[in-house]
Amino acid sequence: MKNTLRCLPRHAFTLVELLSAVAIIGILAAILIPVVGSIRSKAHSIECTNNLRQIGMLVQMYTQDHKGQLPGPLRGGQDPRYPYSKNNPQQLVHYLDDYITLDTTVEDTSRAKIMICPAFVQEISHIDVRCYEIRISKLRMLNGKVEAPFGYPSRGGEEAADPPKMLASIADPSKDWMMQDLDKIGTPSYQNDPFTPEGPVHGSVRNTLFFDGHVEALNAL
């Protein structure tokens, strides 16, 4: 018995159909890519804010155990390398390590995660990238003096030239910043540092921690 079934003809896409499909894909990509980028940027900013908020809590815990004195003396740019920063008394991690188990990044176990903002890593992947700076500029104290809250190490590396101050002595802790995103525009002294971003990594704002513990996204423009 002969097979009476016939093969159905195959339908081929016309050039117009292919061009239409490509155009549709292009339109969808143009819509989705900015949305995905915006979501990623928001997630990075949230993680950065959580880092700063946690650092603020740890600094509060430290001062409670040290008769109200802030940690230090400290340098400005905070080095995320671990355990290098743990063993360096000029880095904040050296003082916070006793209060929390500092997780290291999944990609690189030699960096303290709390000192890493993902937006920075996306822009500069080098291990030496510094995401945050501690305040080394002076501010007004309750006694009327203008002093550096975390002091500053002596140039000779011996006894501190300027010791850290008491947290309670800061005149306006809700308005004076403690720690913030680091970039060359905000801190010109890092202009020649290849591991510092050119400008704010969160667009038009810098995430900023204040001495009272709250965090704000301050306008960087």
C-alpha cells in the first residue's frame, strides 16, 4: 500500500518578517537595558548604605567600650585589604574587627566586605580600590574648638600627633559627616590615585554616614 501522506511545504521567513523581528528585539532591548541598569544601580546603593549604617553602629559600640573616645588616629582613605587593614592602626577596620566577624568578598577573600561598595568594584576591580573615606577634616566641638574628630597619625609613625576626640564632644553630630563615598571630585587629594573613581559612583549623590549614625545620599553636584 502506497503512503498517501504528503509532506507539507515548509514556510520560510521573508526578509520583511526577519527585519520586523530584529526591530522588535531592538525596541525591547532599548526598553529593558536601562531598567535593568537602574535596578542594579539601586541595589548597589542599598548595599553601600547598609555598609555605612553598620559601620556607624560599630563605631558607636567602640566608643561605648572606650570611655566615649572615637577610634584612631586614622588616615582618610579606608583600605579594604584584609587582614592588612586589621593589622594597621591607621585603618578603621583595625578597631572594628573585635566587634564583628568581618566577612570577606566572595570574589576575593582578601578584602573586607563591609569596606566594599559594589558600585566601586564595578568601575575599578583592582584590590587596592578605596571605596570610603573617614573624616580627617576638622569640625566644631562643644568647647568651641575646631578639631579633627579621629585625630591624625604623626608623619613619623610614632606617637600620634593628634589623638582621636570624644564622640559626645562633637557639637552637631546629626549634621557633621563621619564617612562617605570616595572619589576624585569630592576629594581632590586623590587626583593621582589610579584606584579612586573619577567621580561619584552613585550618579549625582554620595552616600554619607553622619556621627549620629544616620546615612543620607547627599547631592554631589
